[in-house]
Amino acid sequence: MKELDLYLADDTGSNFDFIWMIKNSVVPRPIAWVQTQNAAGRGNLAPYSYFNLVSMDPPTLMISFVGQKDSYDNIKETGEFVVNMVSEGLAEVETASAAILPAEVDEIALLGLATIPSTRVAPPRLAVAKVALECVFLSEIEVYDTRVIIGQVLGIHADDDILDESGRVDVLKYRPVGRLGGSLYTTVTNQYRHVVPGATPEWIGAQPGGEAALVALGASEPQKENH
């Protein structure tokens, strides 16, 4: 088994291997296709895979930024942004929007992407996105040279064609794209269900370490052998 348990910030290559082992292991990562605009209304679009939900009451999410990013600058300037979720068929144009361009270039216009006005924030959302989250800036955390933006989700838009009979998102219709290591991506094409069991004494006792757990809980006494 390969083990890398020390971050060596030198020229031996150890830190490179260490970083890429983690990047290729913590997968798949959801992709936030972040749409922003500055105070003058100039748009920007860029993808970020260091992104996920933080809490649900109220709904919040996080996106991390390293180095100078127009998305970050616009969020700090206006306090508003839209997270378009990437689904099957969008990975190529999403990756194209990651090209490093001057702030004066609007990636949305450059790539010919249509937009739809948002209902709660100024930046519009992408017409091609099956799911879009309208967000406002909540707080910021600095982690070494990384800035983590926490945003509150004010609204969600989901296409009717990815909803099930109860009006919830059907993942197999949605088919979201996730980021793997480097330039590799994956698409969710299957799912399975595991229900969290009720931690009853009967269930605990049936587990490999159940007897010791029941003793720790005071639910039973250890069985003594007869001699």
C-alpha cells in the first residue's frame, strides 16, 4: 500500500505526489459553475470544484478560491452570485469557461451562452443549467492562501424534466457531473439506497462488537461461562 503522510514543501516532488493523491482520492467533487457580475454589470462565469453544502437551516454552501479570481472579486463587491450546477453534456463548455481571461471578457458572451433573469439576485442564471442556486455572500474564512466564501442560498431553480412525481429532483434524470483528478470527470448514472438502521438493543447486539457495546450502554451484563 502506498502511503504519503508528510507534506514536504521542497523540490523532491513529495508535495506534488501528496497533493495529487488527495485530489484523485476525494472524488467526485460537485462543480459550482459560478455566475457573477461586477457593480457595473459586467458578467463573469467560472467553474469551481472546491465546493459543497455547509448546512441546510438556513441553506448555505461554500466555494474556495486561490489566487486572484474575478468570481471572488465580484462576490465581494456586490454580495451576490448564482451557482449553476453542471449536468451531463455541459462539461466541455464548463471547462472552456475555466480559461484564464482578462476581467474585461465576459465568458457568458464569449461562449454564446443564453441566460435567464434571476428572481432574487442581480446576476442571471444559465439557460442550459438544469439546476441553479441564487446566493448571497454570508461570510469569509481564510485558510492559509485560500479564501473560503460562505453563501446563503435564497432560491433554487430546477427544470421540470428532472423532477419526479413528487416534485423533487430525480438524480437519474438530472445526471450531475462531478470532477475527478486533473481533467477527468464523471457523470452520476446509477444510485442505490441504504437506510440508516434504528440503533435498538437488538440491532446493536447483532453486530460483531455488539456485546461490548451493550455492556458500555449498561443494557446487559456479560455472559459468564459455567465451569
